[in-house]
Amino acid sequence: MFKEKFDLSGKTALVTGSTRGIGKAIGDAFEEYGAKVIRHNTKVCDLSDPAAIEVFFDALERGGSLPDILVANASIQAKVPWTQFPMDEARKELQVNFLATLRMFQRCYPKMKRQGWGRLIVLGSVNERRPHPDMCVYAATKSAQENLVRGIARQVAAEGITVNNLSPGVFYTDRNKECLADPVYGPKVTAAIPMHRYAMPEDAAGAALLLASDAGSYITGATIMVDGGLCLPG
């Protein structure tokens, strides 16, 4: 009975940024549990280009492949002090990390409403609660995304649609592997994590599967931290 609640057979899932890292692990988990997964990277659709998003979703709609499950995982970040942060880069981060999510939600919502079932999931960041000093803009875009989740979740809950925020902590991915391999910085980072280790991409997949499946059907408007306890007080 309970195993069946995780079954995604017959569902189509779009996971952005799903050819590597956390996005790939989530896509792999969804496929293992029966979903048809649409793999995305910048070659498929450049989320920094609003027009490209429309072209991409128009093609999905024409092909009958609008997703039942959307995981907005793709993001960009620049490590620059806020006093020196270029406005062009700030606008690009806002577009990719927040505005693209909003537009994808808008494109997916009508189908989800018609069928009375849908899952909208964003990948947030530990930076929502513990902003890196040189990633204030990135943290701000992720906080905006989390607020969007809470705002929409209340409005669509009665329609069988859940909206949630999955926030990873320190993960060993292409983005972080160089700094985590540093013999000084790496141990300093892991020492600050109560579990005293960083995560691997697969560590986010279980939580994503819960939120995407009927097993998590009573969870909405929530932020689930996958951070090894990093954001715990004390």
C-alpha cells in the first residue's frame, strides 16, 4: 500500500538542469519510480531568455507533454560582494532563478488544474537562511522563490496541486567540488555541518520523490531543508 504511493507511473516530469548534479539525481529517481522525465539543460532551453521559455513550452503543449510534475532546479550564481555586483548579472540571476520559475508555473498550472493533480517544486538553497557574504543576490532570488511557493500553495491547494520548496545545503556537485576539495576550506565547511559531511546529489532525490508523489500529497507550502542540520539553531 505505502510503496504504491511513491509510484509515478503515467506521470510526466520536467526537471530543469537535470543532466548533472542534483537535477540528474532527481530525474533518475523519478524514472526509477515510473515517470517519463523530460531532461533539460541550457541547450534545450536557456532560462535566461524569456522568449526561449515560451518556445519550449509551446512545443511541449503541442506534443501533449506538458508536465504533471515540475521541478525548477536550474539556477545560476555569482560570488561577488554586493557592493560590486554588476546589474546585468543581477538581472540574469533574477530571470533564471525566479522569473523563469514563475513563468513555468504559469504555463504548467492550467493542465494541473484541469486534471485535479499537479506538483510544483522549486530547489531553494541553504542561502535562504544563511546567506553567503558574497552571494547576497543569489540568496535574495532564492528567498523570493520560497515566498512565491508559500503564496501560490494556499491558492491551489484545493485543486489537488501541491507547491513546495526543497532547500539543499552543502552538496558535492560540479559547482562546489573545487572549493570542497580545498584542504583548508573543505574541512572548515564540513565542521560547521552537524553531520560533519557534505551531501551527494542522491541525498536530495528521496525528498523530491516524496514531494512529487502521492506519498507527499498532504505537504504543501513547505520548505524541506536537506542540509545535514546546517540551519539548526545553536
